[in-house]
Amino acid sequence: MKLKKNDNTTLSFKRIINALNYFYKEINELNNEDVGKLIKVIFSANISVYISQDKSFSNQVFEFQNTRGVKLSLLEKVKSKLMKEVYLNCDLDKTEQFIDKIQNNFAEIFKHEELIKSKSFRGELSLDHILRLHLRVIDDGSKINGNNNDKSKFYSPSISDNIEQSVLEYISKRLESFKDNKDKKIAYVDNLSTKFKESVCFFCEELVNIDKENPLIGDCLILERDISIEFYILLYHLNKKDLLKNRELVEKWERLLYTRDFHDRYYRVWYRDDFQELYLKICSNKDVIGCLNDYVQNGFRPDLMDNNNLQETVKKFVDDKKEDILKNAYNLWFSNKLIYLLYKYEIDNSGNKEEVRNQLREVIKSGYSREHILPQVGWEKFIEETIKDKNQIEKIKNSVKDVINGIGNLLIVTKNLNSENGNKHPSKKTYPPEWGISYKNHNDNQSEWNNPENWERIIEERGKKIFEYLRENLLRDLNLKN
């Protein structure tokens, strides 16, 4: 008999079914001698039994045993920690009610374990990761109280420390802050499990549907995933999720993320961006678009900007660095800014934007590579094999050196395709045409790469188109007003 999985069950329950099906199959294939050996092993195994009427003690035994066996996930440890607080602090007549609620909340959370990976937009994303971001901006809901004017509350738990350590330490300190106030401890545990469940459901379900209406939602997750998740769940818990359907708001969010550090004024400056201050203002300001607009216009450090203006500073920086971008973009930019530009260029210059966006999102989510169309290694040999005039060979080599790391020579591809192409001659490389205009154009014009004298021109022409796209689209006027 084959046990079947239900799509609505949790991932842990599905694993139990997989295990039962596995053992059912394997045991059926054993001969009598092997079955006897298996029974002997089972009956000689050591089993720990603890009989207790105290559920608080049972919960502690559970924690103790699991630290010495199969390691619990962070989420399982958090669940156990919260349940222990209920057993230790709750009145007996209400204990089961709160325990059932926590268990139901986490059952709902665990149902999204697989879904969250498929909806991550960029790379791996876990429930543990969402938990840390949730704690940073929402926690039990107290952080978004407009009466609290302390922006430092949005800095914890740390985004840079070990995720398990930072989360468990944060929750422990929050519980300790209530000291002997048992009612407040129980309220915190109850609210945290509920609010986190809501964040997970929102991110995995509602946000995916909002993205279908306003694809800039997912685009910004590709650009700056963690900050965007914080921003999105903040608006959700402030009952302002409908603003995410507003293209004007998300365009301003995209612009802030793209330009906030896209200049040279932050070099060696310790204090840079202050999203925590922005979050605090959003919590106390009904005009979220206006609040966001101020930051897009002035940046986080207007004192470091030309005329106290972020956008003017970035445009000047881009224009001053045009030659570097065309010739050495690979080394000049933060990786996410470069990848995002290539991603958006392909979408907005292709006929079927929706298909190209979906295709490239899958490429990025699977773990992308930056491909040099003309490979960084071996290109000199290609020239020597094709060109016979030695003087011409050196001239071509010098011209190619200037542009090989230019933006016009870069594509986003899967790691598998990058490995498959390797250091092939560009005329031998092919790309899926559904990924965008650059991929299709390359396939259609592979023969142009046969002559090394064309290489500089091909790279520069595409590079200039991408640069103009940057100036006219990602840095276009958003009608900002002071």
C-alpha cells in the first residue's frame, strides 16, 4: 500500500510519509534472514522513557534530548522556547488554549516551508531568514507602535551575526525584559507567534499575487532582498499593504534602493544609510509616499550630496564615470547594481516583458553567473589564430583589453550555462533567446564574432545602449519635489 501526501500538509509530515513509504518498500524486499537481523537490532536498541505529569518538564526534556541527537531547526527551537514560557508562566486553566494556538500558528508557518523557496525571487530563502527580518521590524507588533520614537528598536536582531545565535539571544532578552510579569510574557509569546505567522502567509501568498499586478515588487526583491522584505512586511502590519499595488510608491522604493549608495560620497564614511529612521517615520506618518519621496530626493546623508540632492549626485557620478562603466563595469560597481541593470535592460527592451522577466527571475533564483560573452581567458589566442599581421594583432589586443570587462560584454546566465560555455569562442556560444533581446541578438549575429576586428565595436555598441538605458530609465526624472 502506498501512502499519499496531501499538498496542504506540512513539510515535516511529508517527510514522515516519505520515510514510511521507503521502509515499506525496503522491508518488503528483505529475505527472512535479514528480517530477523532487523528485529534483533530494534529490540536491542536503547530507548529513553520519561514519565511526567508536568508538561513544562516534558518540554525541557524535549530540548535536552534534541541538542544531543538530530539537530533542531532554528524555527523548531523558537517554537519550543515559546511553549516552555507558556508552561512556566501561564495559569493552568489557560495553558492548553495558548499551547494549541502556538502549535496551530507554527503548523501554518511550516506549511509554507517549501513554498517560500519557490517564491524567493532571488536565491535561497528560508523561514529562519524571514523570522530574523520579521523580528527586526515587527516582533510581537510593539515595534510599529507610533508612540515609540526609538529608531534603535529596528536594529535588532543583528543582520550580520549568526542567524541562530542572534535570533535566540534576541528572543531571550525580550522575555527577560518582562521579569516576573507573567501576563506580559504570555502576551508576548502569543503575539509573536501570531504576527510571525501573518508575515509568512503574507510573503508567500499575498505578496506573490501583488507582484503579478505590480512586478516592481519582485524586481526590488532581486535588487535588495532583505531590506525590501522588511519594508513590505512593515507596510502589511501597518495595514497599508494596498500601497504595494501603487506603482508610484514602488518606483520610488526602487529608486531609493538603486541610488542610495550608487556614488563615491560614502567612501570610508562610517555612518551611511539609516533605513531604521525611515521605518520609524513610516510608522508615524500617514503619507508613506511623501515620506519615501523625501529620502529619494535627499538621501540618508544630504550633507554629503551635491546641493543636498541624492539624484543629482548620482547622475553626475554616472556621467563622470561613463568611460569606466563602458570599459570596466565589472570591477566598478556593487554586484547587485550591475546585475539589476542587466536584468532590467533585457526586460524593458524585449517584446514580451512578462516572459523575459519570468525567465530571468528563474535564472537569478537558481544561482546566476556573470558571463563574459568574449571570455576573459583565451581570447588572445583566438586573435592570433585569425589575424596574420603581427602589428594588427597587437592593435586588436590593446583595443579588446579596454572593453573586455565593459558592461557591453556581460550577461546574466545560469551557472550550468556558464560552465558549459566556458572559454568558448563567442561565435560558438548560444543562449536561450527567451531570456531577452541581448541573448536573441547574439544568436542571430554569431558570425559577427568571427572577425576579432569587430569585437571592440560589438561590445561598445551594446555597452552604450545599456548605459543610455541606465540614464533614461533607472535614473529618469520621478518629478521629485522638496
